[in-house]
Amino acid sequence: MFKNSKPPSASRTEVSRIVRPLDANTMGTGYGGYIMDWMDMTASICARRHSNLRVNTVSVENLRFDRPLIIGHVAKIIASVTRTFNTSMEVMVSLFDEDTFQSTIVPAGSAVFILVGMDQNCKPVRVPDLIPETDAEKALWKEAGKRRVRRNKGKH
């Protein structure tokens, strides 16, 4: 086991933002590019907390917006490291639409972010292992391994 190994709970990150008119598209809902930026920032914070390193996003997979975020609602973003590899971390990000006026929170989207730990010279560096503790974390860990195999198929 690598030094500084951590469970997912040690780096789980939750960020909330009010969707403002300046964040909206011409239909009055959150602009996807801004929301993706918020998700990426949350994934980065999560990966930094896990690794204690600078990180760089190298890919985003399965980005989904399942429901629009309405101006005035709260975008609730939750990120958790699902698996680490040598220099990379897979971070699962879930997006929720929170209507604080009605006290409702509903799923609104998700994505898988792959981030790489970097040293001071912006070179990839080994990241701490992830120690899944719960059955759900262990299942996500296994699924992340399968995604990595699919991701690397066809690479030489």
C-alpha cells in the first residue's frame, strides 16, 4: 500500500452554487459549459484533497445533463474519488438541482473525470492509493477498473 492512502470519504467534496442569470443560456436555464466548469472544479478539489498534489484534468467521460438547472435554483455538485491508478485518479461527479424554496433535491446530471497528479514541474507523479471501505465504494472501484480497460482498448 502506498504512503498516504485514503478512503473516498477523506476527499469527498460537495459544492453548491446558485444558478444566476449570468450563468444561463437563452432558455433561462444553466448554460452547460458553465455547469461543466463547476463540475470540473469540484472534481479537481476532490482529487487535490485525495492526493495532496497539483492536478490536471485529462478527460471527461459520460457527461450527462438529465434535467435543466433553473435560474434561482442551487446546483449541488458532489465528487468522490472512485479509484486511483499509478498517476491518475477517477473522480465520479454527481449534479443535483436543489429548489430551496420547495425543499427538493433531484438528480440533474453526472460525469466521470480523469485527473493526473502533477509535481512542481508539471510532470505526472504517483498518487496515493484509494482504500474503498463500503460495499458501494468497492463496487465503484471495480467499475472504474472496467472503465479503464475500455478506455485503454486500442491504445498502443
